[in-house]
Amino acid sequence: MSCPVCHGRDFAPLGDKNGYPVVKCRGCTHRFVDPMPSPHVIDEYYARYWINAKNVRNSERKVRKLRRILRRVLRKAPGKTFLDIGCNTGFGVEAARQLGYSATGIDLSGEAIGIARSLYPHNRFREGTAQDLAAEGGQFDAILCREVIEHMPEVHSFIAALRALMKVGAVVWLTTPDAGHFRVPRDFPSWKEVIPPEHVSYFNLASLTRLLRGYDIEILHKDLIWKPSLRVLARRIA
């Protein structure tokens, strides 16, 4: 296969994890599993996807935490429509509602969506993918996309959907494990975030910037943190 980001074909082998070879693209430095899990394997994994009980028990604390984050990072949003992609049990959506946004959440897990609807009935929730929602033509001023992109075997269709869901000038707060962080071990497959078939694509700032720029999404700010996590605020510029 070709690199999920730049479509190059020159890879450096990094080792194996859970039976999946992990490689690094020599062109754009993106790391990923090659070959990617089959659609059948991915469907089986998400059919067994379980909701972390902590998300429900700690829902009030999570809402407070997301409210603090959103108050800071979404000041540049041009309006008050909000979408959480991969919303889980809905705490990010509720945090946005409390900040005055008209808030929607989407998640692949029907179980998670059912819990979100029961916990936060004043918001809109739906089961499905960003691609499903983009096909319907809706757009938003602010999007939250936390720990989602690393799960995607095909990142271009996901980012194309993300762009379609953003109004021109809209912002997205996107987080993903940071494969370029100084705390990532040299033996890359031993890193705890390398867990195929769950996580299959491992971004650093350069590869994420390249991917987003190809869809007119420009990174405005990157948080500098001790934890190996990429946390960026980006805007659709065209």
C-alpha cells in the first residue's frame, strides 16, 4: 500500500505489534501499520467496542474539564454551531451547550449514543461517521475531534469529510497521540499508543500539518505539553 498521508511507497520498517508490521514513510515521516487491518477486522473490533464505565461515573468532571478547554480554544469560532466527532457518551457536547453553542455529537457506537441521549437530552446525538454526516451537507462553526484520527485506515476521506463539515473560517480542536514527541520510545512499536487494530495511524506535527493543508485547513496553534499528545487548533481557510 501507499503512505496514508503522502501516498509515497518508500518505507522504513519499525517492527511489529499485535501481528501488524509498523513502518515509517521516508517521504513525510508518517508512521502506520502496513498492511492496514481489513474492513472485516475493523468491523469486528468496533462491534465489541465497550463503553468505559469511568466516562459515565465521571461525567460531571469531564464536562467541567471540556468546558475549560472549549472556553479557551473556541474563541476564534465564527459562530455558535458545534460538532463533536467521536463524542462517546456526550460530555464534550454538553460542555459546548453550557457555553452557549448549539451542540451535536456523532459516534460509531450506538451504545455510547444511547447513553449520551439519556445523560444530556437537550443536545442532538446520532450514530454514524463524519463521512455520513458530511454527505448530508450540514456545516458547523466549531468542531471537536479528540483521539479519532489515529483509528482511521483511510485518513483522506476522513479529513475531506471534516473540511466539508466546517464552514469557511470554522475552527477544529484536534488531538491525537504525538509520534514525534521526545518521550516516545526509540523502539516505536513498544509505545503504548501503538495498539493495532485500534490505533493504526501515528501522526507527528509535520505529517498532520501536511494532511490538513491539503484540505485548506491551517494549524493556528499547537499546545506544548509533557504528555506525548498532539493538540492543535486549526481553521478552514478556503
